[in-house]
Amino acid sequence: MTQPGQLYDWTCSAASLDWLKRAAGLVTTDDIYGSREATTYEIGYPDNINATYGLMDGSGYALQDVLATNYGVGTDQNWLDFDAAYSVAASAPGMCSGAAWYHWVGIRGVQGDTIWVANSAAGYKGIYSNISRSDWSRLGGFSVVWLT
């Protein structure tokens, strides 16, 4: 499943959460931008996500809350180093954001020695579809949210 670009620079978390909901079969509509708008309101616009700051809590708590409250889906979250994140990515879909990146992406899995991501802003800070160990170091610390 491809990850279409985000309409606004502050909506990466909504795009990533919408991607994860689609990957988990929780969203089936073909109207991806309508679905992303609905996801933005699920996250809690404007208190939890807004045009000034994007996602207000960088840990991804509001994203986890949507999955638990609205869909009954269990998640876990932690600030992970590359090796731990790679291990999670190899076994479960999720999302991640680097503190120095300030951008959320979906976690598709792994490819070789990289983490394969669904990125709604391909090319932002040099990341397209894969995050390498050196990217992780350059853009971290990383919060990782994954399905359990």
C-alpha cells in the first residue's frame, strides 16, 4: 500500500495513523484524504494536533489512544534505540517519530539492514522509504508505537 503525500506539513501523525489503521484493516474507504481528516479529528483537533505544533505529545500517546478507544486495538510505546526498533519493526507494524526529525511515519517492516517506512513526506530530511542506523542516530531519539 502506497503512502500518498500529506496535504499540510503538520499532518504527518494523522497520515501515519491512518496508514496504520489501513494496514490493520480498520479503515476500508478509498477516500484517503477524507479518512485522514477523520483521523485528525479522532486524534483531537485542535487540542492534540493542530497547525501550529502538529502532534502535541511527541510520545504518540494520542495516537495510541485512538487505536485503543476507537478500535479496541492494543499498542505499546517506548523510546527505542535502532536495534530495538528494528526488532519491533521485524515483527509488528507501527509508527515512529524522531525528536530531531519532528515527523511521524508508518512502520511497514524491515528491508535489509533498514527500517521500511510509509512516509507521507518522502525526502523530508533525507528519508524516503527506509531509515538506516545512521539516520536513526542523526534524527533521534525515536518514539516507537506498535501494535500488540
